[in-house]
Amino acid sequence: MIHIHHAIQVTGGVPRETDDAIVIEDRFELLLNDRPVATMVASRDQLRELGAGYVISEGLVRCVDTVILDGDRILVCSGTGCEMNGKKQETGSSGGQSFLSPSKKVAGSPDLRITPEEVIAVTREIETELWRKTGGVHCSVLFSGGRLLAKSSDVGRHNTVDKLVGHAALNGIDLSRCVIGCTGRQPAGMVRKSANAGIPIIISRAASTDKGIAEAEAAGITLIGFSRGDRFTIYTHPSRVVLPENGTTGL
């Protein structure tokens, strides 16, 4: 996951030798039912989750039966068949390969609500030990019922979402009752992953894009950005956030 690199650190114009922890990026081939799907640049951990989550979050399958690791190949098997035919691929703003498809509507659990305090609590957990050591990865977290279910980190922000979706798929977790928190921006491709997986609330420390907001609006996702300290911005579907009655939303 990391290697130590000898470097020169300059502070106030004064150089000194230092050893830095550097994150390692690897390349993997993903196959679905023996059919090549994607070549992925990712961190070498939670690879079973990465494979399972990618095919679900890209809308290729609804569920996964098995995931086998074979060297640098991730072999995913799904009895529901592959819905890849006719779908076009695009390279997203984060460099990840995505499959273009119409937005899926996310109903979510009808009683799912989140308080401002819970938004702050989710945001507080969006870091991992690898991030603290290297500063060179993105992180995501999965919450349900106010409880932290899983964390992921990776050189690619899109991979962190895939890993959490895969964790849920492999452990029977109902994503319609979940909240995902991310360090990364939320362009359309990132939001679409949560939509395909059925996650109704996204919290990000970073910004969104216009198309990311439009994707969340169309999919029925509550999209929260710039969650830092005690401040956050709700872009879409604010009804899932419990706000003071004297507040005004205009949405």
C-alpha cells in the first residue's frame, strides 16, 4: 500500500532530508462472467469489494455471486447476467472508466432522515490510516442508523465508492438505508454510482459540478457538499435533512 521515499523537504528556504510515506498505485483487469470490462488503476486493498462494487455501481448487474482474485485480475461472477451490451464508456473527470446509462431513481427507505449533527459526525469519519500517513488517497465511509459500517481509501475517488458498494453487496447490507460520505468532488459519474447502487444520501467534503447536481436531482438523491466543521450545503432533495422549523430552504 505504501513505500518510503527519500526526499528533500524545504521549509522557509532551509532544506533537510526526510523519508516520506508514498501511496502505491497498481493496475488491475476486471472481468465480469469471464468478459473483460475495465482496466482499473487502484490501491491494492479491498479488491473483492472493488470488483463487486464496480459492476453494481456502473449498472452492469444488480447483484454479485462471487469475486475471485487471480493475480492482477479481478474475476466477478453474477447469475443476473451482464447489462453491458449497447452501453458506451466514458473517461470521467477522475480518470475512471464509466458506462453511460440513464439515471436510476433512488427511493431510499421512506423513514430515512439525517440531522445536521449526523452530517457532521459522518464528515468527521471521512479519513483512514492510509490517508493520515500519506495524504495521497481519497476516502469514503458508509453509515446506517448513525453507525459506521465501513471505510475505504484509494488513489481514485471513484474506487472508494465502488469498494463500499461492494462491501455492502458481499455482506447483505441494505443500501437504501445508508449514507455515503466522500472526500472527493461529486461530478455526474460519481453521483451516478450512488444512484445505481441505491444510496439516497451523499455527503462530500468537496464541491459538486453542475451535472453532478443535475444527476442527483434526477435520481432523487440528497446531495450535500462542502461539509466542513459545522457547515454544509444541501444541493438537492433537502427533505431528508431535519432542519430547524424557522429555517428557509427555498428548494
